[in-house]
Amino acid sequence: MVFKVVATPWGRRAIPDYTLEQEALTPLGITIDVVATETEEEYIAKAKDADAVVAGGRRLTANVIRGLDKAKVISAGGVGVDSIDLDAATEKGIVVTNVPDVFIEEVAVHAFMLLLACAKKTIMLDRVVRENRWADSRLYMKPMPRVVGDTLGIVAFGNIPRLVAKKAKGFDMKVLAWDPFVPDSAFQQAGVERVTDLKDLFRRSDFVSAHLPLNKDTRGILNYELFSVMKPTAYFINTGRGPVHNEADLIRALQEGKMAGAGLDVMEVEPTSPDNPLHKMENVVLTPHTASVSDWADIERRRRVGQEIAAVLQGRMPRFVVNKDVLKKVNLAEVVRA
């Protein structure tokens, strides 16, 4: 059987290159077809007979997914799958895969980089040197937390935040974490204090690092009520998903001095608008949703997309299934992995 796999490139100007995704597909005689269209209707017309979809530069809405007549798998080359309607995929019996294990180190390191950049005023002090304003350096050095021995509050306690907690221990930090879906044993093994009241975590922490996935329950969950109880010397870090924090509330809290600053790799709207107030705040460090990037990870995530598609098309269980309820509808052979 000859399978059809389609992909939508990121950005209109992007030159499609799926050589790494192809590695697992070429032995099956599969060549990825690029489908770049303006409308959902055009996309459905070209992808309706696809056996697999590489998630990319198009939102896979319920309307799109219902128009996929043959699809068995949608494969995302990242952690987040908020651009894919999971309910619609499950209803159609389409397996959705992602690669949540590839970026664990990268994102944890980036989160800690933002924490240290905020604490030690890295951006502003760099500018002072470049602009020959050495005498102004003291203007930017308050608050100047020690970090060592400070308290880090972690929102969600999956794989990435657990590694952040481990790295924080290297700085002798006290670590608190909130996650109602993780067993007590995970906190105990990590030597982390479990906090059941999110407001209490924000109140007690010198740094709050957010790692929440985006869904209907987490959208906007980090709001002014939480930001307003932070220490005026505390910092908020987010390397998860931008819309989990209410950006207007965050900006308000920053403007009112409810916290000392923020380090954000993710924003509510991306790319950010040029007039976004965060751009002009000297106590905010911004990066353009790049926490997961490394030379190794960029290669590995793409290879894994092809591997996951190949597995499902051959009737095997992929490494990671996002919409686990779909497994009640499909029959995939378990694979013993070394």
C-alpha cells in the first residue's frame, strides 16, 4: 500500500525541507507532500485523502479534521498541541502524537537562564557597558536577589519543571510546586514541597516558573489575583504557553510594582504587537518562543515526527499518544523499546 503524508510549512516564505522527517518514511516508499493553501476548504480538498498529517503552519480545526477521510495519525514536532482539535481527532479515530521528551533539557535550561537574567539584570547591565554608562550600573541593581537559598515556586510538575527543580537544588534553592494531577510520590522523590493553594505559592516564592500546557482549564489561570500577592522583589517566568497567563493582568501588576519583573519566552499573542507595553519594560526579559531550541533537539524532533507516522501507518504504537482515548478506537501493536 502506498501512503500519502502531507505537511504544511511554517510561514509563507519558509522553504519546505522534510529530509529529516523523511528518514523513517522513505523505506516505506513515502514522500511528504507539501500543502500550502490560503483557506481551510482548499486545504481539505488537497489533504482529504492523506493517511497522515505533519502538523505545522496551519491550525487543524474540527472542520479540517472532519474533512480528513483517511487520516490515521497527526504528528506534531513539539510539546504543545493546542493548534490541533484533539476532540475532533479522537472522534475520527486519528492518533495525535507529539515529542514531549525531546525538549526537556532545553526548556529547563532556558527557564533557568531567564530566572538568572532577571535576577542579575543581565540585559540592562549589558546595555550599560555597551553605551559607556558604567556609572549608571547601580541604578539597575535593585532588587538584586542572591538566588542561592531563595524560594522557587513551580506551576505544574511534569518532566520539564521537575528538571528545573533539580537545577534549582544546585543553587540550594527551596522549591515549592503546584500540580493537582501529580501524585505525592513525585514531589517526595524530587525533594519538593507540594503546595495545594496556587495563591500561597505565588505569595511565598521569590521566583515563580510556569510550565502549564494550554487547554480550556489553564487559559488565563495565572491572573492579577495571583500576581498581586507576589513579593515586590519576586519575578515571574513563563516558558510553557503564553495564554496561560493573562497578559493584561501581568502588565498591570508590573506597572503597579506588585513584582520586580518577568522573564517570558511565551506571550499571549505571538508574534507580539510592536506597541506591547512589555517591550518597553526594562525589568522584563523577552525571548521569541525559542526555549526548546538546540542544534540536537531541532534534528531529533523532526526525525521523531517521521518515526511516529511510520509506526502508526504500520499498525504499531508510537512513543507518545496525546489523545489517549483514541486508543479505544484503534488497534496498535505494543512495541518493546530498549
